[in-house]
Amino acid sequence: ALEEMTLKEELSAAQVMNKRIVIVAGGEDVHAIIKKMKKYAISQVPVVEKGKAIGLVTEGVLLDKMSSGGDISQLRARDIMEECPPIITPQTRISVVAHLLHHFTIVLVAEKGVLLGLVSKADLIERIA
């Protein structure tokens, strides 16, 4: 009974997620991605194709590609993306989200394959504070 009561009081992903999702298509070029990240002041962006998240482009990935000295102008999101972050349901408990954020920079929130939002470490800290 105590565990059930605790679960009822615990926040869900839906309550802390950021609903403003900025995405890029797999075929978007690096310069467009950088411009979008700068415009929205974000450090990472999910890569989506046919409505499904397939990866993640981060500032770190972009820096790695730029520092390698090659021509990045021809690269697309699908060429440089990292693995897709975990995708959870809106009902996922915040304790599970916090655990996932120890290992991933963001967690995507979706229902029936439709992206609804995302939770970053900053979103979680802001909500807790």
C-alpha cells in the first residue's frame, strides 16, 4: 500500500517533459542543423525520418567532425548522428527518467510512435527545483 501511494505521488514524464521539440530530418545538412541549434539555443537535436526518431545530433558530434579537418559541408544528419536516445511513455515515473539521464543526454517521450516531448537533465532539475 505504501509503495502504491508513493507511485501515485511521483511525477511522470508528461509532467516534466519539454513539449517544444526541435527536430531535424535525416537528410538535413550540417549547416542547417547548426543554424537550427543556434536559433533555438539547444545543444542536441533528435533526427526524425518518416515520423520516427532514428538518432541524435549533439554539439559534441559536430565538434568532433569539425576538428577532424574534413569537409563537413556535404555531411547530413544521418551521416553524423549518434544512436537514438531512449523513448519512454508519458506515464513513465520520474525516478526511471532520472536513472536514464545518468546514461543519456536526453530521453524522448512518445505515445504510439508519435513524439510528444523530451526530457533533458536541465528540464528535470528545473522541475525539481
